[in-house]
Amino acid sequence: MSARVLVVAGHDPSGGAGVDADREAARRFGASVECVVTAWTDQDGERVRSVGPRATADWLEDARYALALPIDALKSGLLPNAAAVRALATLIDELERPVPLVVDPVLKASGGEVFLDEAGIEVLLAEIVPRGVILTPNVPEAARLTGLELERVAFDRTERVRAAELLLARGARAVVLKGAHSGDNPVADLVLERGGSPVWLTHGRVFGSRIHGSGCRFATAVASQVAQGLSLESAVSASGTWLRELLLAAPEY
């Protein structure tokens, strides 16, 4: 029986990101997935026109129904407001046994449109990070969550380690700081687990192509693998390799 991953995330009508991307990643890495929609977005892969939060009580009820069968990992994506973040904390506390908790802190769209406001970010830091989650921020998200200067986080690996350490100090179990938004070539993803040393996993930067929903795919790929007992380092390495393959196959823009 394959590992079962519960995903709570937004819906993208273009099919490029959100729960459709989550399903693709889970299938690729041999996990079964149950997806619960937290928000309906209006977007086309280029820009986000609106985000319609789903009633928190409704999606939380769906998630509880999904928990009638055991899960092996929980992954969260787009959480549209502070109430949704608090609902995720409630869901975590209702799990019957400890499982890996992979949190993709989706703060903004690639075009800059805000997904999670300041109040939601504060709740994320206060109520989700301390629950021992695996955080998968990109460089701008790591800078925002820690208050560090974006340019320094982007171009200074020491500052990226510092950002990860600050998030571990807040209670995260591990931080996977993705390097695609950095100045690195090759791209270097940082993996830092509580009590461990920084690990840098590199892969060649792909120029001229992009994938809508790469963060969704990456976090769910990681969740699907750690749900099956793989080490976090191995899961991140395989996820990064897969995304690079997708980028190489994607049309240029």
C-alpha cells in the first residue's frame, strides 16, 4: 500500500499550480494523495487576478473526513488568511500520530500578488512553525519570515544559513531553503535540520524556461518521499532533479 499524503492548498484553474500540481508530484513519487482546497484562485499562469478564500469550517471538515484513513504526511500550500492558518494548526493537533509536516509558505504569487497577508504571516510564525514543521521557503519568503535583507539572503549563502537557523529557533524541525531565486549558478538548495549541519544540494540553472507551480510540486514531492521513509536530504535532492527535468522540457518564454 502506497504512502498517503494529505494536501491542503489552493486551486488554480489553469491547472499549473495548486492541487493539480500536488497530484502530479505525488504520483511521480509513488504516493497517493488526498487534496483539500483552501481557496479558489482566478489566474492564468501569468498573473493572479483574485483569491477567494473558501470557508474555513468547510475545508477543515473535508480535511477531518480525509483523516478517517491514516496519513503518512501532511503538506500545506496556499493558506489565504489568518483563520486558515489557525485551522491548519488545529488540524495538526488532531492528528492521531506524528507524521512529517511539510509547509510551503506561499506568501506571494510569482507576479507579486499577495496570497497571505501580514496577520496571516504572524500566525504562521507563532502557531505553525513551532509545531515542528519542515518549511520549504524560497529566498524572498525566507527573507520575509525572518526579517533579513532580501538582497543579502539572495547573494550570501551565510545569510541563507542564518535565515534557516532563525526559523529552526522558532521551532521548525527543518528548513529547505530553495535557491532558484538566489544569485547562484548552479542553483544551491539549503537543507538544515535541527541539530544538523548545513547541506547544500546543487543543480544546474536552466535559463529560458519556467514552470508555473514549481514550489507546489517541490514541496509535495518532498512530502511524498519523506512519507515513505526517505531522508529529507535524499527527498530534496530527488525533487530538485525532477524539477530540473521539467524545466528542461518546458517551452521557452
